[in-house]
Amino acid sequence: MAPTTNTGIARLNEILMVPARHNWSRLTLYAIGLMPAVVTFWLGVIDRLGPEPIKALEHTLGLWALRFLIASLCVTPLRDLFGVRLLAYRRTLGLLAFYYALLHLLAWLVLDQGFAWNAIVKDILKRPYITIGMVAFVILIPLAVTSNAAMIKRLGAAAWQRLHRLVYLAAVLAAVHFIMVVKAWPPEPLVYAAIVAMLLLYRAVAAWRRPPVRARTRSTQAANA
């Protein structure tokens, strides 16, 4: 069996063979992760979100989507650079990012646009920041749908990993969407964009420094000789 396949299977096993104790930890992470949404909705109910509550709600939900997306991308660098192993929680962080992106979209569709589909379609086509945001959300859909053990086994390690590399594109689009939404150059969206850029740069450098397939094959053969 080729080393690339062995590597894929090893990573698949690392993802699937998670100790049962992590199930409670993941549930706790979901509960904590969804608290900002609960608090923000409650502040909206009691009219504590400022003069533009709908915009504030949309902004907060979208920002948390980006934060959890970035958190999921930090798992591998933390493991490689500091030995912090959070792989068992990467899918949870990714799903939290999707849930917040979905809530962000629903807030816009329901509260801002009132399901006025003609206006919604026109905004998506005419406003670049909305177009970019929609593309980012559409990318997250297959990633969320396949973020479970059954789909990982069904797709196989290699195909699943190729599909989930789209998260890098989603992160870039989400950061660009954030910058364009604020329609200015305040530091906050630029900081998030810089973090995304650094994480992608780390991935690119790590991939560039990784030995070619043939070199890994020879190394594996020598170790098994």
C-alpha cells in the first residue's frame, strides 16, 4: 500500500478513534460555544443591542462564525508547533462556525430582508460583499454535512481531506466579507484577515517543506527493511 494511503488511513484513525471521554468535552464545547448566540438573541429581545439591533445581531453572529472558523484552522499549527493536541475538537469547532454562519444568514434573510426573495436575489447579485459571503456559506455546507464519522468512512480519508481543504477558501472569503461589510478600514477586520493569512501561510510552508511522495516512499522502505 502506498505511503500516502497509509498516511491517510492513519489520520482517519486519529480522527475516528477518539476516547469516549471526549464526547462529554465536545458537548461542553458546543454548550459554551453557543452561549454568545443565546446571549445576543436575549439582548435583542430586551432591546439592548443598540440603535440598530438587527445589524448588531448579524454582525455578532457573523463574527463568531469567523472566530470558530479560525479556531478550527489553529488546531494543526498548535499540534505541530506546541504539541497541543486538539484534533478531537476540530470538527466541533468547524460545526460551530457553520451554525453561526447559518444563524448569521437567517438573521439577514428573516429579520433584515423579511423573506423578500426578489430583493434578496438582487442583493446577492449586485452587492459583492453579500455575494462573497454567500459563496463562503455554500462552501461550508458540504463540510458540515460530511463532518461525522459515517461520512468520513464513506468518503475515505483521502477524498474527505481533499474536500475539507475547501475550509481554507471559506476562511479567506469570510475574512474578505468582514472587511467589505464594515465599509472602512478599522483594525478589527484587518486583524482577523491577518490571522487567516498567517494560518494559510503556515499551511503553505508546511506543505512546501513536506518531503515529496517518492522521498517518503524510500524513507518508509528503508525503515521497514
